[in-house]
Amino acid sequence: MSEIISFTASVRDKSGKGAARASRREGFIPGIVYGEGHAPQSINIEPKLLVRELHRPGFFARLFDVDLGGKKQRVLARDVQLHPVTDRPLHVDFMRVGADSKIHVNVPVHFVNQEKSPGLRRGGVLNIVRHEIELICSVNAIPREILVDLTGFEINSAVHISMIKLPEGTRPVIADRDFTISTIVPPTVEQAEDTAAAPAAGTAAPAAS
């Protein structure tokens, strides 16, 4: 299960672009908490924790307990607006989630045992097709990561979603095909040599005839 991070936020009395700009001038990151049949709440967040969490993998698959006036609400980040130049967060949207909620989350993919892949040991290159996989799962069973074990994989082999054991009750959003997560491709040096050799062979043939 994904870890749960707790933080305290303050409620903003006003909403809208003007109020959000005022919050940023005061050193806060404005945000909103919505969902679960309750009215949306505009909030102010201390930047330090949010910036730290944004730089960790799986931000949108991580649960948060936000303390608003002594009352905790479990939420999931749904959107973050970033400054186009500095990448500083300008606004964040959190969605309230109940214990029995089924949600869509993007879970990061991590690759292990690369040293046990014969294809990689022979100089093959790991081509990552999907760095994240969108899953449907229960709020209480969000995987922290999807582990791909590369033990035994040769050059020109591929990892498909059907090869991955997901937690019970969890399934990929893409359900109509066995999509590829990664492949192991031949060394780029060999590919370059093959490409260079092909024209040479083509020019030699007329001379021989």
C-alpha cells in the first residue's frame, strides 16, 4: 500500500485568481480540496512539504491526510499547476477519498535485477515504454510501485503487463490488450555497424557482377 503523508493546511476564506495570487505573495501555495459529496474548500499550503513530495516518484499515487482546523481529510492529488519557467507549484487540487473508493492512479514502474538479464549483460539496452501504469484500485490498496524483474530476459525480449503480478482487486485501465512495458533492444553500436555495412554491400555487388 502507498504510504500516507500528513500535513496541515489553512482554509482560505476567498477563492478565485485574485485570492490565489494573494496567497502566493504571502508565501503559500494555494489549493483546493473537493469531492465525497462535500463542498470544495480553498486552502493554503506551506511550500516546503509539497515541493519535497513533488520531487519524489509517484506523487499522484500517494495518499495524504490534510489537517484542516483539527479535522483530518484523506485526499489524493489530482492536478498541479507549475510555473512555466521555474516549475514552482502554483496551485494544487486534492480529491477527498473514502475508504471504499475505487480510483484511477498512475503508479511508477521500477526495474530490478538488471544485472541478471543476459541481454543487458551482453550490451543490450533497456527500452522503457511506460514509466508509469494507470491502474484501477481501492484507495486502501494503492501500490507504491510496480516492480519489473528482468532476471533471464534476453535481447529482443519484451515485458508485457500480463507478466506482472498486481495486488488483488487491482487492474490496469487498459484492459483490451496485453501492452508492452519495456523491451531489451540490441546494442546501439551493433545497429550502427549493421547500418554502415549495408550500403557498402550494396555498392560492392555491381562491381562483382
